Amino acid sequence: MIHTDLCIIGAGPVGLFAVFEAGLLKMRCHLIDALPQVGGQLSEIYPQKPIYDIPGYPEVNAQDLVDNLMEQAKPFSPTFTLGERVDHLDKQEDGSFIVSTSDKTKVHAKVIIIAGGLGCFEPRKPVVENLGLFEGKGITYMVKNPETFRDKKVILAGGGDSALDWTIFLSKVAKRVTLVHRNETFRGAPDSAAKVFDLANQGKIDLILSANLKEVSGNGVLDTVTFLDKSKAEIKIETDYLIPLFGLSPKLGPIADWGLSIDKNAIEVDTRDYSTGVDRIYAIGDINTYPGKLKLILCGFHEAAIMMHSAFKYVYPDQKLSFKYTTVNGVNSF
């Protein structure tokens, strides 16, 4: 049995920053994540993607942000269970919890903090025959290492921010990049869309609009992708890689059975302290919802700071919390 003050479910950026905020209040944390490494979506889906809205960083790569958050949490010696899914939550007579994972790891904690991002997420896959035959053999749903695509022919399909951002980034890496979208306009940021149109006008990428994926083919590995344009004419493109970027399908998994209030796969919280309505359980980051919610990392950081001051009363019920700035107190390790 692992004993801790706080059990944080989710080791993404918000969960990692929560360790720092807990440490300032002398609360110990154990983090559990189904992924084999810390960082959540940042490490798993777009580690080399630049992020522009972290205060103090005009631009920071996703993995660099994760590394910095780990360094920030280091003085407070968090412990981790990685590559295991949380399966059960059992409340004890004293109000604390025992968390059990898919590999039978057990964690005893006074407070549960759900920071699981989108929950158990998986990519939305296009409905195309034989798609599974080429997964890992030319078809991938994320860009883990851009160098994989250096000097290769790459097709990206999608119209959101990920499709636009990776088209711009890979145009400097790949031999040839083709972006295919089923509509004439994009859902992603207007600035990114403008950059993509500029690249197409300069002949640095191929841009195909109003076209839908029809089939994939190859001899053991992917070599051809076929699209249908709006007149139903076939467009065949030879390629080394196809990257469909149609977003993620979030699933709460076992968390959905914990008696929490759920709205569209998100956990409803009280914005005074991001509590869930179940005593000693909080939810922060993309997994929660409330009026005016913005799914931004920086908003999750704010939520982590606020909720830790509420969790303090369960860890130290006989102490009065005295708020002090780090510029006054500094950052002291355990």
C-alpha cells in the first residue's frame, strides 16, 4: 500500500503543477497515469509542438514545458505509478480513499484530485476499409518525433489546429506535405489557416480542399491514399505517411461510476474550489466543466492553486492555513 496525502489521477501538465502547489503547503502527492510517461497529451501526442500561451514563455515546446514542470515539482519528491489505469475507488470510514489500479497497485490518500485531461482518450479514426492494416505501417494518428518524417512524403487530413500546426511544422522537415480537408474553410486558428494558405500559394505544400478520404492501399506498407473531391472524382496520392488528425474521443472510464456529476464526458465542479460535490474529490484541468470554462493549460494551473487551499483542510484539519507568497517564503523542499 502506498500512503500519501493527495492522489492525483493524471500526470499531465496540470497534474504536475498541482504537485508544486501542494508542496508549498507541505502536502505530499502520488500521481497515477495510464500512459507510460508523465506529460499527458503534451508528451504522448505533440511533444515537439510549440505552445504560445504559457505566461512568461513567448514560445515553449510541449516536452520542454513538461520537463520544466517536473523540475519545478522535484523539491517535493512526488511519487508515480505510470502505465496503469485507475479502476476502483473505495471510501474509508475516516473519509479517506483507497485507489486501486489495473495492475493491483493500491494507494491510500486523504484527498483525490482528478487531473486526467480528456480522460481515457483515443484518436477519432476515419471510417475507411483496411485502415487497420496500415496502422504503424504508414498510418499514424499523432506526431511523436518529427524527425520520423524527414525527407518523406506526408499527407495530413483534418481541419483543426493540430492539422494546421503540423502542416506548417512538417513543411520544413518532410520532402512533401499534402494537407487534405473536407471543407473549404478550417476550424483552427485563423492565423494558422492563413499561414497554410500562404505555404500553398508559394508551392511549399499541396492543399486539397473539399475532399474526403476514400481508401488506403499498399503492399505491406502504405504507399497510396485515394480521396474523392466534391465532384466525386478520385484523387490518388503516393505517400510514405498518412496522419489523420480528426481529434480525440474522450472517455471518462471508471471515473464515470464514482457518483460524480457528469456533463458531456466532463466533471461538473464548484468554481470556489473545484470540488466535485463528493467530499475530498476535486477535478482540475480539461476534465472538469463549469460556466465559462476554457480548456487552456494556464486555466488548469489556476484551478490547481485554488483547489490546493481547499484540500489543505482535509490533510491538516487542526491547522489554520496561512497564505504567503513564494517571494516571501521561498520554495522549501520536504
